[in-house]
Amino acid sequence: MQAVFNSNRRSVVVLGMGGTIAGEGDDPSQTLTYQAGARSVARLMADLPLPCRAQIEATGCAVIGESVAQIDSKDIKWTHWWDLARRVVHWLDEPSVQGLVVTHGTDTLEETAWFLDQVLGHRTRFKPVVITCAMRPATAADADGPQNLADAVVVAASGAVRGVVACVAGEVFSAQAVQKVHPTRVNAFDGGPVSHIATVHSGVVQRENPGDALPLVSQSRWDRWLTPETPIPKQPWVECVWHTGAASSQLLPLLASAGVDGVVVAATGNGTVNEEWLMQLQSMSVAGVAVRCATRCSHGALVGDIEKGQTFSGLAFYPGLNAVKSRVQLCLDLI
Ligand code: SIN
């Protein structure tokens, strides 16, 4: 469903995926129990308070809304990612569109951001895709969604950032850096080892740091999967496993014998695992299971042999990616 808000030539498109930003609860004082994804994008836009509308109107852009899904992002599926990417591509190809906003649940926002970043590649070089969210449902007396939505539209219209970014609580993070770090507070995200790349306040975007380098190529290996006529590729079976103190030695052989395609180990510290796990991972790798390592630390990036893309114990890793984004990347690499 599409809804037009303003009517100008330049436009920003808001694609809705659900989440708390579209959540409804019975009690305006309650911010923890509600149904995520209950409201359409049209409703979110129609309910924007006057100051948020004024900030959007000042961009001079029309806003077009379309609900792609209305889900709690813990329920997101592989097919949702592809459906979203295809709608993003559809709108990016429209000459009048300056940029896109995606409203999304906070819980898996960083995975969707990395997925879009990878499959869209060069397409976002001149038109940003700005993902936003909220920690309080739309029915909360102090809902944070309306301002986040207005901020995201302002960022998408501004031309100040490129690529796939997340805009939350006045800060803009790259898709590679953004991570959810808190289960309840309003500023629930940070940029891990990297600071925000821009801020947005009262309709003003201020660029503060360089973002990620964007691909220059005009074609990517994903292009053929981004047309609606092509069936969505089958999802490889990739699991994320945590290496812990007193780690069980039973899980990895079970996964291997069940036919897993890949595992991402959220390893201790700078990508370490105990001897038993190392041997099991090595034999899984020899047997054809794709093994990647990430750190389970919430901040900082793995340091290893960057040229070989390996930790010092020889496990492959994706530089700069946390475990959940490494899993997205491995799924894509195994297609
Ligand atoms: C969700 O991720 O859809 C629910 C939680 C949230 O958006 O904060």
C-alpha cells in the first residue's frame, strides 16, 4: 500500500518493515509490552506531530510510504530481506527519488542493514538508504519513533550521507558499524569501534566522520537476484555458535553431521577457541563446512592476519564484522 504525504517532484520513499516504531499497546505509559509492527507506514506518517512534519516539509521533498511487511524483527526471514531489497531497488531506480527510509524493528536492524549494504552495493552510491526504528511503541506517551522517522527522512533528503546507514536518536551510523547495545534505553545503538558518521537535530544534518567506502563498480553479483522475476535464492544453513568458558564439545559435531553449510563462531577475545574446538572447526572446514570466526566482544574489531583474512590460529574472519553480520555475509557468500 502506498501513501503520498506532500506532493513535490523530488521525493523520499519510506518502506515499512514493522518493529516497535509501528508498535501498538493498550497503555500510553507502558513501553515494554505491545504488539510490534501493528501500524502501516501510512498511519505512521499520518500521525506525525506538527514539528516533525515541519522538518520534513522543509526538505522540499514529497514522501511516499509503502508497507513491505509488518513484523516484529525477531521474526524476520530470508525472504523478507530479499523482498525489501527488491522494493528498495525499484524505488532507487525512480529518477525523482532522492533516497529511501526503511522503518524497522531494532532487534535485527543491524543484520538487515548489512544485508542491504551488501546486495545493493553501488546502487546506494548517490542515493542513501536510511534505516530507522524506535524503542517505544507508537502508542507510548513519549514515543521516540516520530522524531526518528522525521530525522531519517531529513537525512535521506539531505545528500549528506551515502550508502546504507542507520539513523537513531539523532545519530547516523554506517551499516558496518551499527549495533544494538542496549535492550531498553532510547539510544540503544552505537557504532562499535567506529563513531557515528553524522548527527541530525531539529532538521539539520551535520556530517562529522567519513563513512564506509562505497563500491565504484556499476554491477554486482547480486543484480540478477534483485529483479522480481528471479526466484529468491535458497538460504544456506549457517549457524552462529558461541565459544564460552567450559564450552561443550558436542555442538559442532552435531551441526556437522546434520549437514550445516557454515558456522560463525562468536569466539572469545581476539578470536580464540579452545584446542578441542579448534580441531573440530578445522575438521569441519576440511569436510566442506564454511567456518568463520568473529569476536564475542561487543566493541573493537578482530586483529589477525588481514591479508589472509585469518585469526592468529588460522580461522577465517570478515574484518570489521561482528558475529551476526558475519553470518549474513556467509549466507550471501554461500549462494
Ligand atoms: C522488533 O525488533 O521488531 C521489536 C523490538 C524493537 O523494534 O525495538
